[in-house]
Amino acid sequence: MSFNTSSRQLSKTDEAPEDVPSQEVTPLDSPEAETPEAETPEASVPEADAPEADAAEAEAPEAEAEAPEADAAEAEAEADPEPEAAEASEVPEVPEVPEVPEAEAPETETPEARTSETTTSETGTPETQSPGAEASDVDVPEGEVTPRPRRWRRVWGGWREKYPVAARVLWWTTTAVALAIVVVALLMPTQADKFRLAAFVRLPVEAIFGAALLIVLPRKPRIAVAAFAGLGLGALTVVNFLDIGFNEYLGRGFNVVLDWSLFSDAEGYLQDTFGKGGALGIAALAVTLVIAVLALTTTSVIRLGNLAARNTETATRTTLVLAIAWVTCAALGVQYAEGIPIASEHTMQALQFKTEQVRRTLRDEAEFAKIAKKDDFANTPPDQLLTGLRGKDMMITFIESYGRSAIEDPVMAPGVDATLTAENEKLTQAGFAAKSGWLTSATYGGSSWLGHSTFLSGLWISNQQRYRTVTAGERLTLPGAFKKTGAWDTVGVMPGIQKAWPEQKFYGIDKLYDSHKLGYKGPKFSWSTMPDQYALTAFERLVHSKKHDKPLMSTIILTSSHQPWAPIPTLVPQDQVGDGSIYNAIEKAGKKPGDIITDSTKSKEEYGKSIQYSVSSLINYLLKYGNKNTVLIFLGDHQPIARVSGNHASRDVPVSIVAKDPKVLDKIADWNWADGLQPQQDTPVWKMNDFRDRFLTAYGSTPAP
């Protein structure tokens, strides 16, 4: 009865047992050869007389229970068609040789023999089963054609048989690629400047633990665990890519809780820089890459897990050797170079960091809400606010991406410093004076609104969650303080705002002039909706030149120095600014974003030119329209992106106060700021959120928490 059991197992496997001759395989492209059966008289054998039959029937459920495992093995063969693993099913197809009937002696045949023969006839001998036939949970009825193998197996088997060397090369190449994908994903740095060969030739402890686990697991749990681990590794790889991008542009890693909302801003930036078609193409490419990463890491882990399971002894020895090597290197602190240990825990550390980041972010919301409620000037009476500036025409102006690197970087500094020196001389000749210092911004490379809100509110607004919290409250801002006195009208000139802006109320701005209300008819300059010179000219025409019962407190945000710094507008005669149509020719003649966006040196050069343009536009406006009561505060909102400011650059930005009235600057003499528009290296550095309270105190405001 052993033939009966073997027959059931054979129908559920993809490989022919060694004891089955390969020439007995049923041809795949022709009807199955019928095997002549010996004529046996029908006999009814009592159950008691046929114990072997009972055993066969008892073994049937067991054979059927093995079918899922065989089906899983068939799926493994599909996912991992190793040449050696399927040789038995790819032997040349030879028509089956009919069996020769044996002469029978009915008068001497015993009931047991008849029972055995009948059972063998019903189930089919091993020689009549096709190794390539698809497994089923029931026996194929007598006289029916055995199911043919799947088409992919016939095609692959034929190609592999025809090109065995190429098949082996393909198998080994695929396995090597899978291993490389997993290792790179486990060891990938989160900063572009840390990519080096030594970072990828280390021993990742996560791979050693993973291999040990997959080796001992049964097939189905192994596939499930491998798929889950592969998807997790793929997701972590995507986050690593986001970390690289955020570190490159914003000087920090990706926050998995807060930063998803920034993708809408990124989409707008891409549309303004590359057009809608280009932005759509980049978005489609990004989605495709995400799907590809998830698919590649998942299939790679499954493939390696299956390979380890098929070669358990070798995989176990290899894993043990690697584990010993890892422990030894970790204990001895062996490193390729400083900060690059051979024994790596990179992925585990990354997961721990992200987990802790999520916890900190969730805790920060409640903690910051308490901090935001504390305000030393919240209850100061209006007549005790800003008494030292009464009657002054105030301007607070932000210059986009105006950072410390513009003044100190060897590529950008020569041009920017020359411009600051020249403009300061013009101010001096016109009777103005200036003092300058450094402020450490709450943001870097982008998210300008975080810098604006930090400076104006006196709170450290370093993420979107804090921004939403503070703008939903009633914190006293600098424009709000001027408004509270009742002695100033507050206006905002913000050409970068292109949609509804509910934060206007929070900042205490009475009248807002956004990109739609400045009358501009010229072209956009990449992200910037209009040149700074035009925005200031429109401010003069629409607001400042009008008669007012009160002086103005104006908040102005200039955008011409916003990345990608191509094309850059140029200064035109003031009487030719008009409605901005003059800039059409300037925009067409300028450089394209694609000309500089991938070149760090060119980006630095064009960034420096954009800062020179913005500073010159602002100082020219002050010289032409300022008077003895004008007080200008201008500063940068953040440093430019890391590709321009340099890796690990500070977050410092310059800040200057300019006025004709010497009493204005005398009140801040104890700040120890540098004279002129250019702060020095030893000039004091404050956190940006400290400015509000220092400014309010210096100019006559009485604290009243």
C-alpha cells in the first residue's frame, strides 16, 4: 500500500521523487496516454479482509491536509524559480510506456490480492502520475485527463531547459540584487552628505535577527512574517528618503506626525517652478518610486527567506558566524571611521528615534498650549504700550531666506557684503543710521510662516502644530501691540499670499494687501508672484502715500529671494515700474530654474544676487519715501536650503533697525548691536522669539502678565 500513499503525495508536489523515472512523465502537449489495465473480476471484499484498504482510506485525509503546504510550495517555486529546484519537473517529455497485462490465474487469486489490485487500479500507480500535474485534493477519476501544469511553468521550464546557463545567471543575479536591496535599506543614512561606501559594508543586526527568525518558521508563517517585514522595511526606506529631502531643504528630518501637510505647499512650489505639467510628472514619479520601493523590499525579503529555508544548514551556519562577528565588533568598538561602526544598529536606532519623536510631538501640543497662555504684556494698558515710538511710521519687513550664510559664505558674501556696505553709505548720506544683530530662527530652509510667527508673537514656533495652536489663540503680536494702543493703523503687504488668510485677525492687521490686491500685471518669477520693487511701489501707491489720521504700522513680506532663485528680477527706473508689464522681458531673459537647481555653486551665486536685489529694493524705497519719523525693522525669516547655506550651517539671520531719529537707536544702545546694516561675527545672537519682549520693553512698554 505504499504505492497508494506515494501516489497521493506526488500529485501535490512540483518535483518528481527520485525513485520515479523521468521518462514516465505524461506528455504536456498531448492527451494523457491511457494505461491498459488488467482485467480483474469484480469482487466485493469485506472490510475485515482488507486492512490495507482501511489504512489507505485513513491516510487520505492526511494527504489532503498536506495539499495547502504543497500549494504554498508551488507558489514558492513561482516566486523563486531556482534552476536546481525544478530540474525534476523539466525532464524531456517522453510518451508513457503502456504496461503489459499480466496473466492471471483466477482459480488461485486470493481476496487480498484482488483488493490490493483493485485499490491500485483506482488510485493509479506512480508511473501514471505526471510530476508536473497540478495538485488537487481529490483523486482524478479513472478515464479523465490529468490537469496540465500552469502555462507559466511550461514556458519558464522550456526556456530554462533551452538556456540553462542564462537561467542560473538570472537566478543568482536576482538573489544578489535582493540581498543588496535589503542591506541598502537597512543601512541607508538620512543625510545626503553621509552617503559613502563604508556606510553600506557593515553588519546590520536587524538582518541577523531576521534571518534567524525566518529559518525556524514554517513556510506559511515565514512568508507572512517576511512580507510584513519587507513592507515595514520599504516604509522605513521611504521615510529615510523623506528625511534626506527635509534635511537638504529644511535642515531637519521628516516629522511623521506633522509634516504631511507640507506636501500641499511642495506641490504649489513645484507648479510655480516647473509648471503644472512638470509638477504632475514629478508627483507621478514620486508615487511610482514609493510603490517600487515597497514592492522591491517586500519581494526581496521573501526571496531571501525562502532561500534560507531551502538551505537550512548553510543559512544557520552563516547566520551564526555573522552573529559572532557582530558581537565581537560591537564589544571591541571596531569602526571603519569615526561614527561608522562595523556592528550596525542603524534601523533599530532610526525606529527608536521616530517613536520618540512621535511621543515628543504629542506631548508638545499640551505643553505648548500652556506656554502660549503666559504673556508678560497680555494685560498691559494701551497707554503703557510702545510709548517710545508714538508718532513713528513703522515698517517691519521680512526678506525671504536672508540668512547668515549670505553675509559669511565665501561664494555669496563678496557680492552681498558689497551691497550692504554701499546701501549703508547711501543711508548715512541721507541722514539715516542703522544697528544690526543676529537672531536664531525657529525654521530653516523653508516654512517661512514659522519664522514670521516666532518673531511677531514672541513664542518659539518650530512646527505646524505650534503654529496652529498660537494662531488659534489671542497672543499679543507686535502688530497687535501697535493696534492695541489705538495710535496706529495696521496694514499688511504680502504678495506671497494667494488665497484666504485667516491669520490676519490673529496678527492684528486691519487691512491686508495680498497678491490679488496689488494690481500686478506682469509675470511671476518662479514662486515669487511679483518683484520686490513692484510690491514696495504698490504699497506706496495704494497705502503709504494716502493721507492717514494715524501713522502706519506696516508688515511687509518680500519674496524675490525665494528659491529657486531663477529668474531674478532686476531694478528698473522707479517711474517705469507701472503695472509690472515691464518685467515681461526681464523674466524671459532670466535663467530657468532647471539651469541652476541641481548645481550648488550656481544656486549660491543666484541666491546671493537675489538677496542683493531685495536689500537694494528696500533701501531705495526708504531713501525715496522715508522721512524723519520712519522706522524700518528688516530681517531674514530663515537661512536658505542646506545646498546653499552649507551642511550644518547655523539658523542665524541678520536683523537691522534703521531710523533718522537718533533717539530711536539710543534706546537699544545696551543691545550691543553693530553699527550699520551688517552684523559682525561677535555681535550678540538672540533666539528670534526673544525679540518681541526686548523690543516692547526698550520702547516704553510696561509688563503686566
